[in-house]
Amino acid sequence: SEGGQHQHDFSSLFDVDAIDASQRQSYVTMLGEAYERANSATENWGEIPRAQKIGRMINQLDNVLQESGITDTDIFWDVERVGAFLEIREKSDLVDHGPRIGQSAAASAFGLGYTGHADDSAFLNHLEQQREIYLERKKRGTESCAGGNAPFFAVIQSSGYGKSRLISQISACRDQQYDVIYWTFASKQAYPPKNVEISELQFNSLRREALEKALHREISVAVGNAQSGRQADSETIFIQLGTNTKPPPMQQRTDQKRIIFVVDEASELLGKFTSDGVSFYRALRTAFTKFETEASWLFFVVMSTFSSITYLSPELAMDPSFKPYSGYDDVNQNPLNPFILGSSFRVNNDRHAILTKTVEECHDPQCLYSMGRPLWKALLTGTTPMLPHKLLSYGRKKLRNSTDNDPKLTKKEEILAVLSVRLCLSISPTSWYVPSLVACHMGTALSISEDRMSMVVTYPSEPVLAVGAKMFMKNQENIGRMISALQDFLTHGAVDRGYKGELIVRLLMTLAMDKAMGSEEVKEVQLKDYLVQFDRDGADLGELINGLNNNGYKQFDVEEELKKLKRLNLDWPDSRAMLEEKLEEKKRNRASPPLMYADGRVCFTHFVYLSKSTQGELITHDLLRYAYRRSAAIVVEEGPRGIDKVIPLRVEEDKFVGLVVQDKNRVSDTLQSLTRADNPATHHKVNVEYFLTEAEKETFRSAGVDLERNWPAILFAVGVDKVGAEVATQLEQKRFRHNNLSNTDRFDFPCIILTGLDYSKLMTADAAARLKDLRDFEFVPSLQKREDIPITYGS
């Protein structure tokens, strides 16, 4: 199909005896027309829930059928069939796992020694909690199983967190009170490889009932084998279709062991359908319900990187197998809670261990790229290790879910992923993009709501992804697309609109860092060399910084100035005296004091978020040491600190301060107003006496940092069009955080101020224009909507 998109096969939706091949294609065409009409008629189609999409498709389908003269529409009013069409049409990318590594490399990584973590026990605790809930429901007689609620729950997380490895470890621990049966529907190239086969030769005539019976039978056989200690006849389990062999009876266990029946990569079954339009995955869930009486010792676990919990463990209203009955209980009917694997991230991210290494050791790709999910270090250190540059390429492909090296970004999901990795975006939990980010673009799931309609997703600090994403941001076409996409994300609520100005500044600072590093993947850069990346016509920051480093005035050579005057015939008798007086005046009234730590070094590839609610996470000396070793800059949550970002600044071998950054997006700001001594944004708020607590300051003093030397500060006033660069100098008494008003010390320190957005050295004119559009963008409903909602938008 056009644009290299997937070829979608919808024919199985209408594989019923009453419909011939020509009718089948006609019905597929009509469903496609209904989809296109619903999509084009809905401005924010990508953001609305699946249930609303199905409803709008059905409304459009009614019109399509009337235009076609078809009166028998029962087949089209099947919500599951319309939902299945939508699933194949939009979700096929979610079942495509994108780039894969060679099986030998995967097996090598999988075979490394296992490092335990908190989720080892948390998973088993969750399993027993869900079992208790299920048995309690059954005991109440709420007929929960009649609604399709089977004894299972889903394990959700993106690729590389060790879901399969966790199950393998539980199985290997013989002292555990569990036996594990492991099925995987992954491809043969994956690891662990596929070990369950359903013959595709019979798909055209395969009906739901036959598949459910076959799955029921094979599950019973596998459980019987586990109970008796027998192994399967072969490594691959073949689901025998069309046989009337009854499943073997379940034997009650006489020992204390329980069985965990795991189905991995279950999302592979979502895109396959029986001839009567039922997905293989739904048939599997129905087969699970046949074992409700064994739930006290047999429980099922479904695992997948496919994060759309609406499909894997649907809410009751979205479950097509549910038939409501009198007196059912909504709460007790809800599916069991999923388990979100997350603590494995800590295995290779121990702060103490990282801080024992030098900066140079941490910035070595072998070490730096291992920070993050367990996958990265496993691939780097397996028995068949992957070279760092190969891992970087693989991580880049995983981030965009692509097998090629094309640097151009075209899909909104991949743009959102790249921006989130580098700029630390706040992604809406209800955004349509969220499931795709976890399933295909390496996003990390943190929590899922009970109604399955929202999921909190983040991108923690993973240098290999951040460095990999740099390639995409070197492409100027991508920069323009990213800025336009950001505006679209803000419009439809995919990204929080509340901090638009901060996003713009993060983007500018990231582009400047990339440019200062040059072709190097990760490189330390002197602060003065980083700051000059913000040079612009009419605002020569390089000249300003050089002036600062020369005590606020350029070297003024009287003899050279006299020569210039002679060449211009302007040499008067008192010229020398006038020039010497001018030089002395410059020395007395210098523009500003020296820029502190101008020769210090900065090095960051991405931003990370420092929450004020996080226990123990303060702006300490060790935090700056740790962030620098991860090549990370810090975003500070809104609050009393008065600053927005802290960029770790290395001033000695292992001694750090910060480049303090503030963002302003007000139109009324000017250089004149921002440089006034009574403006707190450029004076007392960017002073360490204000934004650091006493406990935080003590960590720097203990490390030998002289806090009498103020940290360099920069303010981006992006809300105005006038381009300028200036320095505000603190020369009077300050208001300190600790309210020590008796402090009368005078401190000389500059805050560099930049106004406007014409950063032509960082981006093309087209991208700069789009950046201004993003800055000026405000969501305003149509006039009709404003009239419909007078309390909010009316005059």
C-alpha cells in the first residue's frame, strides 16, 4: 500500500458460509469507507477512545449501506467485527515488534547470570492477590466467569525489562512452590523462540468453537504433563484442530505446588481470526474460563510488550464475550489487575556503584550504554557481546520501531518518542499514542487505571536511546517536523500545554549541546563554548562572554585607537587624554563581573525530571555528579525554588556546580525590565542562597565547593520577538530563602539574558518560523463552540 504501510488482510472477518468471495471484498470495502469517513469527520481521531471510534464507524456504516442499497445489515452491526477491523487497520503496527537482534545474541544475553530485584517477589505476591480476588468473586456467586472473566491477569511492560527472564527464573528455582508452564507465540527468530503452532492451513474453515476446544485440550495436556513431571513430546506444541478428542480430566493436586501457566507474546494472536470473526486471543481467553474450578492451584498469566490493556484484559463493557444478566456486579466483573514490571530497571542503575567510577569511565560507551533497562547491559556483556556502536544502532531502530536506518521521521508516534527521550515530555495518560509508545517505541509503563482507559508512561534516563535519538535531531527537516508535531500534541492534549515555553527552551538547549559536541556521540564541552552556540545576529553572545571573562570590558589599547583616529583624520591634540580617560572609566564602571566557571565543562544528551515529591531527591552535589555521569540535565519541578533547570557543570576532577536556567514566555518582558536590580527572576532567584536549602548547600561545602562563588545563570525570555543579549548584575542586598534579612553582603554575579527566538545557527529559517508559531499557539475553540459554552468562553 502507499507509503510503505502494512498490507492489511481483512478477509477473515467475513469468512462465513453465507458470504462468497466477491461479497466479502465488497463488505471490506464498505467498512474501509466507513472508517475513512469517520476519520475525516473527526478532528482529533487519533486521540479519542476506541469505543468512540467504533460508534462513529457504525454511524458512518449505516450511511454507506444505505447508499449501496443493502438492507440486511446484521453482519455489520456486530461491534466485535467493527472493532476487529479497527484493530487490524490501526493496531497492526503494535503487533509488529520492529527490529530484532539475532537469536544467538538474544540467547547469549538471556543466558547471563540473573540479578534479582524487587519484582521477583512482587510478581508472586500479585499472583496470589489476584487468585484470592478471583476465588472470592466465585465464592460470592456473582457468576463472574459467565461474563468472560477468566482466572488470568496480564503482565505489561515494554521490550527489554526482562518479563520472560523473570518467568524463567521462577521456573528455575526448584525451592519455589510453583511449577511453570511456558507458551510463547513469538516468532521463530525471537528468543525464547515460538513453541506453540496453530496450523494456518485450516484458518479459512476454522470456527471459534473448534479453536476453543483445541486450546482447552492442549492446555489440559500441558497441565497433566506438569503434574506428572512428563515432558512434551517435542519442543513445539502443535494445536490439533478438527479432532474430537476430549481434554483429559484435571487431577486435583495432592502436593502443595501450584502451577503458573504463562502465555508470552499473546499479542500475536490479536491479528488472527476464525472464519466466524473471533480473534484467536479471545478464543484463548475463553479457553481459560474452562479452568475456573482449578483456580486455587492453576492460574494463567498473559505477557506482551503490546500494552493496550483494552485488548489483552478488556474492561467489561468492551469485552464482546460478555452478555449482561440481571443482578451482575460491575466491580466484581472487572478483569483482574495487571502487573507492571518495573523494578528490574534498578539492576544496572545503582547510583552508588556508578558514583564509584570516574566520569571518563562512565562516559565510555561500554559503560554509558549499559545504563537503563536490563536489555542493554545483557547485550553488551553476553557470551556473544554486541559492540557499542551496534547496540546504538539497534536502540535507535527500537526507538522508532523500524528496521532501516532512514534518518527521516514521519510518524507522530516516533517523533513523540524521540522528543520524550531527549526533552522529558509530560505525556497525557489518556492519549491515543500511549499504548503505541510502550508497545513499539520503548516507553516505560508506570501504572494503568482500573477502567483501562489511561496509562502513565514515561521515558527514564537511558543514554543509549538519547544518544541514538541525536541522529534524528541532526536532520533539519526533522526539526521542523518535530516542532509542528509538538504543536499538534499540545492541541489534542497528548502533551501537557502548561509548560510550552519550557519545552521550547529544552529544545534549544539540546540543539546547542548537539552542535557543540560536533560529530562526537558524547563529549564534554567548555561552558563558554556551549554558550556561544546561542549567538545570533544582533545578539553576539560570544562577544558578551569574552567581555565577562575580561572583567567586563574588552581590551582597550590607546595606541591602536589613536592610529584609527589618524587614518580617519580625527586626531585632535587632546585625543590621547580623552582615550586614556575613557579607558579608566571602563575600568571603574565595567559592564559586569567575570562569568564564573566559564572554563568548566558541560555534557548532556537528555533531560531528566526532578520531582519535589520524590523522597531524598534534592539538588545535592552527588545528584549533579550522578546526572553528569549519565549525560543528563535536570528539569526542576515548579515550586518555591524559582529555577527551571540545572545543568551539571564540572569545575574540577570530581567537583560540580550547576548552570542555572530560567524560562520566561511573557510578551511584556524586555531587556530593560529584566536587567533591573529589583527584578527577582534575574537577581535573587538565581542565587544559590535562594534556590538551595541549607541541607543542600552543606553537601556542596562538604565536597569543597566554594559557595561564595555564584553559579552561572541564564534566562531565556522567549516570549518577545526582539532579539537581544544582556547581563543583569546582582549588586545589592538579596532576599534569601532562609529569610536572613540581616545579611548585608554584596555579591557580584551575572545572569545572562537572551530574548527572542531567532536562533538561526541552530535551525533553518523554516524551523525557526515554526518555533514562533508554537510559542504563539493558543488553543481557541471555534466560535460555535464558544457560543455553546458561554460560561467558559462567552463574553
